Amino acid sequence: MQLAEHRRQPVQVNAVALKAYARIVEAWGLGQKEAARLADMSESTWKRARKPDFTGELTQDQLLRLSALIGIYKSLELYFSEPLARSWFTRTNTGPLFAGSRPIDAAIDGGLPQIMAIRTYLDALRGGA
């Protein structure tokens, strides 16, 4: 018995990831510059990428960033009540990864490795570790 393999085309994957990320940007109240830097895009690319008809390609790094940010958003929504879940990423934090800075600043400065560390940190909090 053969299983049919269903793979999404890169354009579909990009569209889903960008749509989800645009909703997260709105929920977190991020500005254009922060949203673009967090996704490792120029501001002009982010403006184009937000539109439903965007056909540009995302790099593997950008897709991994968006995936991790979606995971961060989901963890925050599950772990905290809505007001804190929506503001946590942009509030100063004394946690071990942030040293008094905002998680968004740590994520932008540290790039994908730091974004992944934040996601792991939140998953551990949510899992009780």
C-alpha cells in the first residue's frame, strides 16, 4: 500500500506563513520596521509580502523565523491571559534570555538562534520545566 504524499508548493507555504505572521504583527502591535527586522526583510519587502498577491520567495531562514514566531505566539496565547499574551513580546523582561530588554529586541539582535531560544524557553514554561 502506497501513501500519497501531499506537499505544498513553496508559494502556498509562503502565503500561509505570511498571513499568520501578519496577524501576529497586528496582535502584538508591531510597527513596520520591527515586523520587517524580526522577519529579516527590508521594510519595502515586508510591505509587499503582507499583500495577498505576493509571489516573492522567502528564504529558508525567513520561513524558519516565521514558523518559530508562530510557535511563540501560540505558546503565549496558551500560557498567559490575552492582555499579557499580546504584550509579552514587547515588554521589558528580566528573564534569563533578556537581561532587562524586550524579547522582540533580543530576537531581532540575536536572529534565528535567539528566536528559537525564546520559543524553547516558552515551550519549557508551558510544559512546566
